[in-house]
Amino acid sequence: MGLIAYLKTQFILQLLISFVFVVSGLIINFIQLCTCVLWPFNKQLYRRINCRLAYSLWSQLVMLLEWWSCTECTLYTDQATVDKFGKEHAIIILNHNYEIDFLCGWTMCERYGVLGSSKVLAKHELLKVPLIGWTWYFLEIVFCKRKWEVDRETVFRGLERLRDYPEYMWFLLYCEGTRFTEKKHQISMQVAESKGLPKLKYHLLPRTKGFTTTLHCLRGTVAAVYDVTLNFKDKKNPTLLGIINGKKYKADMCVRRFPVEDIPDDETECANWLHKLYQEKDALQEQYEKEGSYPGPTILPPRRPWTLLNFLFWATLLLSPLISFAWDVAVSGSPLLIIGFVLFIIIASVAVRRLIGVTEVKKTGSSYGNQEAKKQD
């Protein structure tokens, strides 16, 4: 076991895994580009193909969490709620505290068969990120600049387009708008005080416009809202770099299901409902801080082999020629070839590190405190 843990931390092995992800992602993006010719003739076929192409890419990241780091994900919910997973369209509300919260969410999507069709209301900057943003573009992800006067038409149009989506989808919303930090929390609570809203201890004030708009546009399509509160055992603060290094974490996810018909239609009442929900999430977080668990029964959904098999397929396809080429370069004795190959490795390393940097809390910006942002709700 010690040897395996040691190997997981070795740079060359991590680089090979990253190489498989990056190159397979570029191949998948190219195939997605080719599928665009289907859109005018058979939109639903285009969507089904792209769901499976996206699964092939995202499941490699899920593989890192499940099979590489062996992180455990436990659900705190009832069986009746779990029985509906993957069998209905749903909006997911997730707290935004950790660098890998999206990865834990994707893990649950994979285990219940909606990873390829998962959606998110994403910031526009991510559209420019290779692989991630490009794949999302072909998946019809809704991008926004977080300025409502600019986003209004784009968001409405993007959400309306999803009403006839052929695969069950989970639409993720980070209602806090940005990841939690102490500085952002202080500013957020100043906003709460100025608006006469109850202060939250563990969350930022939710931005209601994205939620009310999404629910309004998808009402009649989505059947429920799943509220998910995520924490990690022993107050760990996991990172994607930690996952790549093979560190094991234990994630706990409290899931509550709210049928859409129980949520008010009126925008103001719907916004109040969301504020009340976050007060309840804060109470759940308080209990977890004190007791190390959420209330209610636990369910540990088993990991499936498909993420591992998918990665092994791409690894076999891509690493065999790479290793063969590296060997040829090494035995050639050509300084030019060797220098070129080393430069390739360096460039690949920098590219992968920058992709990882997208998830880092310290790299995420916030518009809390910005006068323009305060007008959005």
C-alpha cells in the first residue's frame, strides 16, 4: 500500500494521466465540432451523441476521484429520493465551499447516469478554457457574465432551448455566485444587513436572480429541486491537486428533494423561498460542524466500473504511441529531437497546471462589494 501511495505522487505518472485527459479531450472536441452538421437535420441525435462524448471526457476526472484517490461519497437522504435520481429533470443547488465540489457532484451524476447530460449556469470566462469550456459549448451550457442587463436575453434563450432536452439532466446552480472565503463572507453579510436579511454563518448570501429565472424557464420540464449541502470528514479542505496526488477524502452530501409545484411561482416569493432554504442549509452546516454528520439515514452509492474502463481505453489508445515515440527519441541520440521532446513535456506540464488553476479557490474572483453586482438581485 505504501508503494502505491508513493507512485501516485510521482510527477511522471501524473503527467501521463494528464496527457491522456488533454489529448483525448482535444479529440473529443474535434468530434463534437464534426457533429454540428447534424444540428439542422436532427437536433436530438446531436444532443445524444454529445452527451456520450462529454461523458467520455468528464468520467476521466470522476475516475481520479473514485479510483485514483478512492474518495468516498456518502449521501444523507431517504431511499424515496434516491429512487428518483436519474429518472427526472432536476435543478441542483450546491454550496460552493471547496475546489472539488463540482467533482463530487459529477460523481453522483455518473453513478445515477446523468453525467453526460449534466448542465450548469457557468460564468462566461469558462467558455475560453480549453477542453472544459469547449465541451460545455457543444453541450449547450448556459454562460453568463453575471450582469443581468447583459445576460437577460442570453440566459432566457439558453434555458428555453433546454426545455425539450432528450436525456434526463441535472442543472447545477451555485446560487452564492462565487466560492466561499472569509473576506467574501464579510462583504456578503454587509449586503445582507443592508437588505434586512438574516445573516448566514457558513454561506454567502444567495443571488436569487439566477435561480428564479432558471426555475421560471424550466418549470414544466424539471420535476424537482435537489438541495445539496457538501462537507468533508475531519474538516478537510480537499483540492484537485490533492486528488491527483492520490489523497483520499470522505465526502458527506445531504440531499433534500423539493417538488417544483411546492415552490412559489411569483418571483419575489420564489426569492424568499431561496433565502429560507439557505437559512436551513446554514443550520445543517452548523449541525455538521458540531456532530460531524447530517441528520437522517445514509446511503453509499456504489462506484461503477465505466469510468475506469473509459480511462483505460483512452490510455491504451494514446500512451502506446507516446511511449514508443519517446523510446525512439531516446535511442536516436539526436539532440534536436530530445530537446524538442523535453520542451513538449514542459509545455504540457504548464498547460495542465493552468487547467488545475481554474479550480483553485484563491484564483476565483468575486464581485461582492461591487456596486454593479449589488444591482443584480
